[in-house]
Amino acid sequence: MNAVSRDTSGDAALRMGLALLNAGNARGACNHFHAALSADPSNTQALQGLVRARLALNDLVEAGDIADRLAYAAPNEASTHEMRARVYLRRGALPQAAAAAEMVIAAAPTSAMGFHLLAAARIAQKRYRDALTATVDARKRAPNWPIPMAQSGWAKLELNGPSAARADIDEAFRLAPKDPYVRKVAAMLAIASGEIRRGRELCESILRENVNDTMALKLFVLSEGPFPLHRRVYRWRYFYKSAGLVVRLLMFLGLCLVIFTLLVLAGRWPVISFLLFGVWCWGAYEKRQRKQRVIAHFAAPKVRN
């Protein structure tokens, strides 16, 4: 096969791989990306596609190896740093993810992608004010991109509660109702606002597409009937953030009173301590078992009549 034929076949394989990846067939896309790399080992688009496909398959080790190969082939490209940031985010290596996102910003300062990735890293680090700053920069560069809108809503939800977050999250959902990330943030808002059924339906739709989404799994289990206390604690946390200073102070004093009462009772009747510990252990065990059943349910192949 001559060079022209190899280039043609490599381009065709790349196009097919990207089409399959966008259609959700990551495993099939991998085969075509490998074919494109056989024709041209330095094809950076094929390497990027392969990283995305491996991440979609939850193969983080292979994705990291390919990202390193991409960094060797194109060390100064913004897309290279983007792929590395995505791998670091999935691995939970958050300082490295933030550093890679900042390198994306340095390589492409007019693009919103680097700020979006930096916001993702800051949210995972629970640095919500820094995340909100990054989303502002992302939205300046891409005003109609729903992902930074959802990230802004997530940061505002954690900082100031549901009422502050609703406008951004609702707008992101209006623009991209089928995007998994947007649906996940909308589910967080729904459960925090007491819209349990809507939150459950959103999480269910995500898990039908990707059972490995840990946040959607956590929220789905939280929305289940057997865990009303967990839901109240979850909602109370966001209600506390949206309350005024006086209400926060009263809630804090009430919580201190409850904790003090439990400590006094536990000191007087030690059996209460064992009962509380037993209830906590049972709740943790039941949640873990429920997560495994949910994963098995959504991962099982569906039989069509």
C-alpha cells in the first residue's frame, strides 16, 4: 500500500471512529482509532479520540498511557493538556488536573475549555468560590455553552443553596436536557429542593446510559424510600446554606443542643451509644447493598419481547 492509500484509509478510519464515539459506541471507536494510528502513528486526532474512548470505557490506565503518548507527540497543544486534565479528573488526581487545565488556558486563552476543566477540578476539591470564578471566565468566552452554566449552578448550590443555583441550572437544562452532566446537576438541585421524584428520574436516565457514574448512583440511592433520614440531612445542609444569618445561628444552636443531649444520655445509659452505632452501621451496610443492586439492575442486559 502506498503513502496516499495509507493516508486515505487512516482518514476514513478516523472519521468512522469519531462517528462511533459520538454515537456512544466507544469500543467500536477504539478499533477504528487503532486503524488510523496504524496508518499514521503520529495522528494526534486519533490519539485524542482514543483517550476519550478509553475514558468512556472507564479504562483509566490505558487512557493515561495514551495521554502520555499524545503529550510526547504534541507537547504544546491545548488539546493535549485537555486530554491529560480529563484523565487526571477521572483518576481523582485533582492538583494535577488543575495544573493541566491551567496549561490549557495558557495555550488557548480565548477558549472556554480550560476554564471549564479548571472549574471541574475546583468543584471536586470543594473550592467552590474558585470554581465559580472559573465558570465566569468560561461563560465570557462561550455564553451559550450549557456545561459552564451547570458548573456555575453547582458552585452556587454549594455556596448559597438551591434558590441561588436555580436560574443557572434551569437554563443549562433548557439548552441541553439530554446532557448527562447537566442532568446530574439538575438532579442535585431537585433533591436538595425536595423534588425527590424528579431527581430520581433524572438519575435513572443517566444510569441507563452509564452505570459507572458514581454521583448519579449516589443520588439515585439517596432518593430511594428506605433512606428518609439521609434525604433530610442532605436537604438540611442546603437549607442551612440558603438561610439568613439569624436562622443559621438558631439551627447551629439547636444542633449543639441535640448533640449535647445525646452525649448526656449516652454517658448515663451506654446502651444508647451501642444502639446509635448499630443504626449507623446498618444504614451504611444497607446503602452499600442498595448501590450494588442498582448497579446490577442497570448493568443487566434488557430482554426485549
